[in-house]
Amino acid sequence: VHPNVSQGCQGGCATCSDYNGCLSCKPRLFFVLERIGMKQIGVCLSSCPSGYYGTRYPDINKCAKCKADCDTCFTRNFCTKCKSGFYLYSGKCLEKCPDGLEANNHTMECTSIVHCEASEWSPWSPCTKKGKTCGFKRGNEVRVREIVQHPSARGNPCPATSESRKCIVQRKRCQKEGKGKKNREEKRKKSNKDESKETRQESKGRAARRQNREQRENSNKTQLKKRKAPNKEQNLAPVDTAH
């Protein structure tokens, strides 16, 4: 250490020298030596740089170097990020992951192997041939399933997501579209005709019932008048022929 120690330092230094930089730091700051060419300069930082970890002591806070394979570390024996070519596992940097684990080149970590998982099969589809369900005897039916978990690099690959098998159906003719439309039109006309016929019959029935009701009412009125009319023959006084 150069004997020329100064108290009027800058950059967080408590004491410093022109040759060695910071000799001690202000409270809460970390002291670290940085190499510049052939000499080391002391600096005071609020946090340790990459490749270093901080330790606090009653008299000074220091930044110490991580292991050579660590990029960042929590302590010397616990890495949090590895340098290129190494994979992080349980605080250590390894060139090869242990058995049962695989190297993740995206996170540069050793992770568990994930196998593919598929859902249950769907029910078999209707028996078809060339997109039709009629006009044939032998066709095909299919069923499908979905992938619910994709595998990792070393995981078991996914199985097929669809299956097809031969099927036999009772042979039937396909109804032509024009003929089917014609039949539907004829049925509609027939239905309308039947409805009109029923409407006419109902109208005739109502008219006949109304006529019968009127005839009964007229007959009842006639009989009532007859009962109320006086008997003319009974009201005539007897003629005295004795004179």
C-alpha cells in the first residue's frame, strides 16, 4: 500500500491512496479489488459485480470471487448461475447432468425429464366412405385424442393422436337431393291440403250445428206460442135459441 493516504476520497471510499485507490469504504458499501493491467485498484460498490459474492464483517464488507465455473454465486460453494458450458444443479456447476435429469440449454440448468402424456380416446366416429354415410357396405371409422403434456428433450415421444379401422354397415341407398326435396314439397302440399280439408269440414260442421240449433229454437218458440194462445172455441158464449 502506498504510504500516501488521503481522507478526501470520492466514489464511496472512506480512505484512499493515489496509487491503490480505495483502502476502505463507507458504511454498507462493499470493498473489491479490480485489476487494471498489472496492478489492482480498490473500489467501493453498493453490490458485488458478476463473479463475486459479498461478505459482511464488523470492520469491512468485502466482495470475494466465486468459483471459476460460476458466473454468479450466493456463497463460494453455492452458485446461482454458471458460465457457458456448465449446467446449474443444486448450487453447483456441472459439465454433465446426473442420471434422471437432462440439460436445459435455454436455462442452462439440469431439469427433470418430462414424458409425453395423452388424453383418453374419443368415441369411434360414424362409419363413412368418401365423406358419406350411405351407399356402401364397408367403410372406415376413426377416433382421436389430444396431447396434454409435451415431452422434454429426453422424454418419451408422443403416441399417435388418431386411429382408423374398417367398419361394416347395413347397406342403404343415398337419397338424392332433388328427389328428397321433391318429396318434402309434396308432403308439405299434402299437409296443407289436409289442413284445408279439415278446416272446410269443421266449417261445414259448425254451420250444420248452428242451423240445427236455430231450428230447435224456432220450434220451441212455436210450441210456446201455442200453449199461451187462448182457445177461441172455449171463449165463445152459448147462443140462447129459446126466444
